[in-house]
Amino acid sequence: MTKEATRISTLESIVDDIENSDGKKKIVTSEMSQVEVAYTAYEKTTRQLDAAYEQMLDDFWADDSVVELVEFHEQIAKDARMLIRESIRMGIKIVKPLDAIHLATAKWIDASEFHTYNLHHFQPLQNLVKCKICEPYIAQPRLIAPE
């Protein structure tokens, strides 16, 4: 299985787990995620947009049983700026503004975990955010039939 296929399978399993949790689990993310998740790899490669995919995105973001969007506000902005400035002070790769907003949002909601596939970029800031930064995972992954 390719790296991308493994990631997609993991993310689908996470959504399935949330949908079956009777409201006990949710994906909590900044409203900015709606801007970042704008197209599929196929759409990017072919430069052909699919209205069905856009509708699927709208349906996903509107499903408050699965995802909770956190409003961007002044305190998150200040925390995001602090994280960018701290990345400079620490001598690490400077944190991009949208990445800083996601980290500051995790800090604001007092998240227990922050999931990302860019660990090397985010982990140096873990102590400032005060939550575990890890790759997305599912405690009990779905079984995948052999090819």
C-alpha cells in the first residue's frame, strides 16, 4: 500500500471511529481548515474540478457530529504570532501562519493531541502548545483485505 493510501485509510478510519462514538469524539480544528482542504490530488494534477467533491467537503464541514470548527479570534491570533516568533528564537524552521493558527487553536481549546503528518516541523513547539503532537492514528485500525 502506498504512503498516500495508508494515510487515506487512517483518516477514513478516524472518521468512522468518530461517527460510531455516539458523540464522545470529534475532530476539532480551526475554521481555517475549510480553506486548506480545497481540492483532491486528482483535481490538482488534472486541473479539472469536480463539483461532487466540493459538495462532499461542504457536507463534511457541516456535520457537527463529526467536526467542530473553532472560530479564529484575537487570542488565537496573538498565540499564533507568539509561536512564529518562538520558532525564530529557537532557531528552527519558521512556522507558517496557517500552521501557527492550527497550533494556537489546539492550545486555546486545551487539546490533548495535535495530529499532523509534519512531525519534524511541529514537535519542537510541543511544550509551548502543551499537548502531544503525533501522527494521525486509530487505536483499532480497519482490516484491509489483501490485494
